[in-house]
Amino acid sequence: MNWSAAEAAHRVASDAERIAWVDEQDRPLGGVLRSELRERRLIGRGSYILLFNSAGLLCVHRRTLSKALYPGYWDVAAGGMVLENESYAESAARELAEELGIVDAPLVEHAHFFYDAPESRLWCMVYSAVSDAPLVLQPEEVLEARFISVEQALEETRRLPYCPDSLAALERYLAAR
């Protein structure tokens, strides 16, 4: 894999981050390195933020090819792993700012669920936010982004690769509306 220096530095930093480690009931057990969480199939926490504009369109973005999970996939949610000693809400605000450059957009909590797949086991919190601020994409994480209808995003999942964990978050959001 050919990574830029910035991508390599980001990977090293993200691999060194201590991720919230929890049990099957989402009770904190401490923190572990991201690599250990995956290798040992431990349960972590993830935050998912569905970003809408004031017209009701959903921001979808394409992940960089250097991502460990779902490289190059489309994603319906900004978000990521909750860090040790960080709340879901703190993680959501941090991730939205880092990935899409959106700060100070009020977050609305929608759903809390368990996601269990061969590549990750997570307790997830789903948020939404509305903002018309210009997107500032994090080049280590996001290749491109656009706003489309939820219906168009769901239609695209039949022909384009979309991240299954964020689609599960979108399903919970739609069910909770």
C-alpha cells in the first residue's frame, strides 16, 4: 500500500489510541489499543453521526483506500471509535469535526445498539446533526463527500459498496424517527 506521509502518521497515531473497551452490556472495562481490540475480537464503542443539510439531504462520503476497515467504501455516517475515558457524545463531536470539519452543530441522539460482525464488535450510538457549513474533508479519512437523499443512498447500496456498520446505524435512525 502506498501511503502519503500524512496518512502513515495518522495510521500510527490512530493505532496508538486507546479505545474504550466494554462488555456485552456496554459496561466499561478500560482501554485497549485499536489493534488489540480487533485481534482479540473485544467489544469497543463507536459513534455514528448522520449529517444532514437544511434541505434534508444526507452527507455521504467515500473512505480513503488506506482505511483498515472498508477501504474505498461509501459511508452514510461520520464517526469512529470512542476513545478511553471519552463519552459517546464527545466522540461524536470530535469525529464530526475531524472527518467533515463540522463544529458546533447540535447533536441529537437517536439509538444505541450492538453491532456484531466478523471484522468488528461494537456498542454504537447514533446521532444526527444539521449543518449548512462548508465541509472540510480530512484527507487521511475522506476522499470525497456529497449530499443526497436518504432514498438515493439506500438505492446506491444495491450497486456500490457502503459500510455495513453505518448502514445499521441509518436503519436504527430511520426506525426511531
